[in-house]
Amino acid sequence: MTGTQETVLILSNAYLIFKCYGAHVDNSGWYNRQGTIRRYFGGPRGSDDRGDNPKCPCYFSNNCASSYCNCQANDNTWRYDAGTIAYRPDLPITRMAFGDLDDGGGYYQISNLHCYGRQSIDNPSAFEVIETKTTTYNGYSFLAVKVRLPSDGVCKTGDCCRDYQRLCEYLGNYRPTGCSQPHISTNWDRRQCYSYYNSDQNINDKLSCNPSNNVASAVNAAFGISSATGGGSGNSFGFHVCNGYCKSTLSASVTALSYLTGALSTADRIAYTLCRPLG
């Protein structure tokens, strides 16, 4: 696919409610379509409302009975938290996980998945899409992506790792990728690419870690070119190390998005990356 990219979303959501008595939602959450636990229970920012504690809609209006949710109060009063999950890459909800119900009780309800329309969206990332092509590399499916970096080097979301995630989501049912198992489980700095930015960790080390050289090889094969280059002065990137390296500018994020250095120093600012199909 070449030229201007237009993405049309099928809008969808699901309503989630948890009622509790003498129980709380700490160490609780629900699982998305990839089997990844999510700890937000609705809210204005979708998947960005993640962290070590669950976050419920009352948190954003500053009226929770406890810190993040009503059901963190853990008292002998019937309370509930409820919200709409509308972040498309996390739907549908596949299962629930609740902790600390030994001394109390609770129950949950999930609505049917509601699909209700279509919406054209603008590219939510700073990466201008020039060309895409589906490809297979080392036995795994990818979407090869040719992009132009912004002239000011500033990412739209204020977090260049988030921009990479948003780029892949914008192109359809895709997610970012890069370093994978076994490197993820042994290094927290790399694991944050998976836990915070939904990077696909299940590609059996097919891109290695650092992924730049293999990203370049996959892209060159997909497009029939030789201009994608890897290494520290290359123009081909995937996730490498996210913790502490995901910044608001691309020049400050080259350790996380390894490597963009070469693209940042050229007049055309062309770079290459890969996205992985959801599923």
C-alpha cells in the first residue's frame, strides 16, 4: 500500500461492572484479546490508564471511596465500580481476575460487545506513512512499514514509544514488536515494551535483541530494496529497551526505538519498521 493512509475503525465497546462487599480490586483486572491483563476499569484515556493499581472512572473525577476505585475501600458496605471499555485493541474482554475475596464477596457483569459504527481517523502518531506491505520473515507474519520522521523530531503523544504503538494500531489490527522472549522475561527494562506499549513478545527471538538488523532485512525483502539499514547508524527500528528511554523526541528515544539515528541525520528522514498482526 502506498500513498496517503486512511484508517476506518469499527467502533466498539463493552460495559464492565464489579460489585463488592468487604473485598477490594487490588491485584485484579481483566484479560484482553491477546491474553494480557489490563487493570483499568474504564476511564478517559483507554490503555494509558494502566499501572500497578487498577484505575476506575471515579479516580478521574476524584470521588472514589478509596485511592483508585470504590472497591478498594474493603469495608462492609456494598460498593461498585463500573466503566466502559472502548479501547479497540483490548476488546473483547476474555476473562476476569479478582483477588482478596476471602473475607467478603463480589460479582461482576460484562455487557455484550457493542459494535455501533465506523469512524475515519487521522494518523495519531508522528510517523508519516509512505508505504506498507505484508510479509513473512523467519516464519512469522509482519507488516513492513516505510515512514517519514517529523522534521521537528517531536512525537505527537509526548512519548515516542507510544507513537510507535499508535502507528501500528492505526494501520489496522497490528501491534509493535522488537525484542521478544527470552529477552523479555530476564530484563525489566525490555519487558516494559510489552507491558506498557503492547509489543508482541511471542516471536521466538526472530528479530533478535537488538532488533534493528533483522528489521532491516525483513523490510528490504518485503519492498525489494536495499536502503533499509540496521545497526547504530541505521534507519530501521523496533522496540529494544523501553524503561527510561521513551521520550518526547525521537533523538532522545533511539535506545528504545533502535535504531533511528541514521534516519534522523538524512534530508528525507525515511525510516522503516515492522508491526505484528494482533491475535
